[in-house]
Amino acid sequence: MSTSDAQQSAELNAQTVSAIANLARLELNEAQSAEYAQSLNKILGMMESLKGIDTDGVEPLKSPFDNPQPLRADRVSENNQRDAYQAVAPAIQDGYYLVPRVIE
């Protein structure tokens, strides 16, 4: 099997996209399935072209930035408004919202 045959068999078609959409509980019509198949095949083609790039001697990056990200000061920037927010709550206790039990 040649490389082009292997690539041809790996391409997605509308039926495969419809099957995947069904498994994911997504509803796609035939036009959408064909459109997504075409888009996904373009993405897979780009990924295939990346395989041809020589990366020998290239160190992996921990971050795309040379310098660490600056952190802002950890200080209070707003007043506590919990009482105002909880004034409209149906039920509160000790500063916490009370909700119906969902797991017994």
C-alpha cells in the first residue's frame, strides 16, 4: 500500500462524520456532515504536513513566552457585597446559600 493509498483511506467522509456525530449525540444533516468532513480532512492534511518537519535538536518549550507572566498583586479590589447579593436568595444560613438536596 503506497503512502497516497494510506492517506486516501484515512480521509473522513460524510458517513463517518455522521456516525461520529451520532455517537456524540449531535444532529447533523447531510450537507453539514459533508462540510465537516471536508474541514476535518483539511485539518488532518495540515497535521500530516507537520510530520515532515525536521525537529531534531529542537528543545521542547515549557511556555511560548521567554519570560514568566507577571502576576498582579493579591489584594482586595472590591467591597464585600455578600449581604446585598443574598438579600434576594430564597434561603440562606450562616452566609451560605441553601439549596435542595440532590444526592441522598
